[in-house]
Amino acid sequence: MTFDLGFEGKAAVVTGAGAGIGQAIAVALAGAGVRVGLVDIDLQRAEVTRELAERAGGTATSLAADVMDTAALTEAVTAAHRSFGRLDILVNNAGGVRARRFLEQSERSWRRHIDINLVSMLAATSAAAPLIASSGGGSILNVTSIEGRRAAPMYAVYAACKAAMISFTHTMAVELAEHGIRVNALAPDHTATAGNRGILTGPVDPEALPPRPPDRAAAVRRYVPLGREGAAAECADAAMYLCSDRAGYVTGVTLNVDGGTAAAGGWVRSGAGWTLYPDAAPLAQ
Ligand SMILES: NC(=O)c1ccc[n+]([C@@H]2O[C@H](COP(=O)([O-])OP(=O)(O)OC[C@H]3O[C@@H](n4cnc5c(N)ncnc54)[C@H](O)[C@@H]3O)[C@@H](O)[C@H]2O)c1
């Protein structure tokens, strides 16, 4: 028996589809038969994703829009629906962050964090949900972060937005249920993407991301139970399930794609064991 995800003939919009997790999700959906609207602020990046989607045997359309511009984002969602004649799936993936202590962060910076991470999700959901409902129901996926589930020093406003995305996911799962729309979230931790490597503009080949500095790579091995950072394709695998008919009775869920960091809750590898005190002498065993 094949494991049919039921995607053939469906249509989706993915925001921030020009690189990283959004690109991986968009290409995976396209490869499974979904026509995908690729929303990105960087048209060149969206075009690279379109080529990858076509190479995967799929169909995709690039839609240039800054998700912080709610009118442009709404128009991009509407254009995808117009072009495909339906809309079944929305992936709210675009987001961004700059590291800074909260007391050193300007109001302009708080507001930009809120606009890109939170308001964009509200605007795209508001535009897309009626179109998904009129297409017979479907699925919305919000890409939040493990930072929305724990303290995040240097990332306070980003983490607050990601926590709000999880709350919004719960409420939308309830409010949109009567329209046949399931609403779920993904919570990645460190994932190898262009943005995660500090590459914020221009086309990027995911195969050619620069490696992490050795001290960072060693730290990831210590604090991620699975011993490595995640791949964007692993987020896409989880997204494919949540967006598919196979998750037909799953709504309001936030799925961690984090190698176990949330479960570890601060425990790190130390020698052959584990410790909460990485700088202290190991406990006698
Ligand atoms: N990579 C990680 O380690 C990680 C961990 C947890 C959560 N996340 C979340 O996953 C999502 C994607 O992250 P990523 O690492 O794949 O990002 P990325 O920086 O690699 O790619 C983001 C894409 O979004 C586009 N984009 C940026 N600003 C935009 C805007 N204003 N309007 C439209 N498009 C815009 C960029 O051009 C790019 O193509 C984000 O919401 C991020 O917070 C990432």
C-alpha cells in the first residue's frame, strides 16, 4: 500500500519561500503535486525556488512581496488563488531576528520583529482562510520556533512573537474548524539555512552553505540530544505530514523539529554522560 499524502491538484502559498525552511517546504509540496505560490521579498530567490520546484516535477509561481507590507502580502495570496483557481494550504514561514538585549533594542526594532514574525502571519491568514474555506477546506501551517517555548535571552521580542504564533495556532484551530481548515505549527531549533548562517540576501544554494565554525559545531553536538543541527528538508518532512490529508484529525498542534532540545530542557552532554552544569566538574558516577 502506498502512503498517499493526497496532495495531487492542490494549491498552496508559502511565505519566505526563496531560501531555507520555506524553500524546502515549497519544493517538497511542488514535488508532491501541489501548485505553489512562492512569496518572497527577493524575487531572484523565489525564482531559484521555482526552478527547484520544476526540477522536482512540480509547478510554482514566484510572487514578490515583503510580508511586512500587509497590502502586498494580501495581494500575493489573492494572486496565487487567482492563478491556481483554488487555495488549499498556507505556510506562514517568513520571519526574522536580530540578536540584542531587550534593554538595548529600539522601539523601531521591536516593531519590525512584530511585523515580520507576527503581523505577517495575521495578514496572510486573514487573506487566505476565506479562500481555503471556499476551496473546500485545507490546512494552515505556522513556522514558529523552539524559542517560542523557552526563555530566549538576546531574542526577547522574536521569542514573544513565536510564542504568540503558537497561541494563535490554538485559537485558529478552534475558530477555523467549522470551515474544514486545520491549523498547526512547526517549532524548529537550529536548522542549517542561509539565514541561520547570516546570509540574508541574494540567491543561495542550500548545498553550498558554509560550515559552522568548529567551536559552534562542537557546542551543537553537546546540547542537541541528536548531536547535530537540523536540515531544512527535515522541517519539510514534518510540514508535509501536517499539511496533508494524512493529518486529517490533527489540528492545534505544535510539532518540535529540534533534535530533542526542548525535551533536554538545559541538559548538555559532558564526557560520556549529561550535566546541567557544563562548566563545573562532572559528578562522580
Ligand atoms: N533556521 C533556523 O535555525 C530556525 C529555527 C527556528 C525557527 N526558524 C524560523 O523558520 C523560518 C524560516 O527561517 P530560515 O532560517 O529558513 O530563513 P532564511 O533566512 O534562510 O530564509 C528566509 C526567506 O524569507 C525571505 N524573507 C525575508 N524577509 C522577508 C520579508 N520581509 N518578506 C518576504 N520574504 C522575506 C528571505 O528572502 C528568504 O528567502 C523563520 O520564521 C524562522 O524564524 C528558523
